[in-house]
Amino acid sequence: MKNNKVLSADLIDDLIPKAIENPRRRINHNIHSGYNNQVQRFLNVLDYNSYVRPHSHNKVNAWEGFVIMRGELSVFQFDEKGSILKRTVLSDQGPIYGIELDSTASHCITSLSDQVVIFEYKEGPYEPDNDKTFSQWSPEEGSEESQSFNLWLKHAQQGEMFPSTKQ
């Protein structure tokens, strides 16, 4: 029998402090065995202050899914200029627990809880150097503006655009 992979409360409790200590304020815990797997599966643990830059993926017919395990999270989809097309809130209290996106569209996530844990899955294989294209209108990770952008996302709604977004 192959090794089973168990996603437990203990595992999550072990990952949360690692995410908080990480400079990016998040951490992935891979469930898949390698980058060549056809489906990439992992826990993504994010702190409230973690910034995930809007991006799209570089595969035709790409898809990406998120299932909330702990906390509350917003998933955003944007048009080419940075206007929010859709905001979906996932919560471990419901009513929405998961979403699967056509990830060729620009998208990002932000934590609405002190920490959030999601089960994330996407089409593989994973090619780190060619996985995503960052949206040019969005602030770079680590920049001062990225912190403001991330705080704005906490309350941003459909149709809105970040005030200092490059046009």
C-alpha cells in the first residue's frame, strides 16, 4: 500500500507559524510528489498580510481551484486594465467553500482572516519559470504599493479599480 497523505488539524497547526515566519507571510505544503504531476495539489497557508500579486497562467485551457479549509478568503478576477470583474468570498462557515477558475484570466487571492488555509489544485506539470504572467497594472510583490493594494483588496468590490493602478 502506498503512503496515504493525511490533511489534519495538527498539520495545519504546524504550518501556520511557518507561514507567519516566512517573509512572504505564506507557505505551501505540497501533496503532489513532484512538478511533473499532471495535477498539482497543495495546502496554501496565508497570513492576513500576505500579498498574492494578480496574475494569469501561461497554459491554454488552464484551470485552478481553491477549497477553503480554515478562515475566510476573497478570490478576485480582473479585466485587462485591473477592474474587478468578480469577487468571490470563500469561508469555512459557507455558503461558498470552493471555486475553480479558468486561470488564463488575471486573478489573485487575499486572506480576510488572521490566517487562512486552502486546498489548492491546478493543472500540471508545474514549470516555475513559465507558470504565470503578472498583471502589469498590479504592484510588484515587496513594494510599498503592494501593501496598500492588499489592504484595498480586503474591501474592494466588483467594478472597482485600485486608485493608483497604472493604466
